[in-house]
Amino acid sequence: MSRFTTLQIEKQITDALIAAGNSEEVAHTAAIEGANHYEKHSGATALTALAWAKTFIKSSRKIKGRLKRSKKRRM
């Protein structure tokens, strides 16, 4: 199975996170983290890198002055 380049993974993750409703800045930051995970772990797949990026977003929301979504959720 072929490996994607770091830039390809970043682009795929960024597009997926923007489609999920995150702002471009948040998506790009998380995509960098996901791509780093993909690069460092030989068994990592594109899906595990995406999951890593989503986990990064969840953990960053707990920080004061956190990253925010582009759209507000309805309650």
C-alpha cells in the first residue's frame, strides 16, 4: 500500500474538517497535527490521522481562549 505525502494528508484532513463545520484556521491547525501523527507512526492510516486531528480539536476546546467552530450549534 502506498503512503501519502504529508501535504496530501494535510489537505485531505483539512477538507474533511471544514466539511464537518470547523473554521479553516481550526481545520488547518488540526490537520498539521494529524499529518505529524501520520508521518511519525508507520502503521498510521489516513483515517487514524483524521481521528487524531478530531481529538486535537476536542482537547483544544477545553483550553481557555479555545479554538471555535465557524458555525454555531442549534440547541
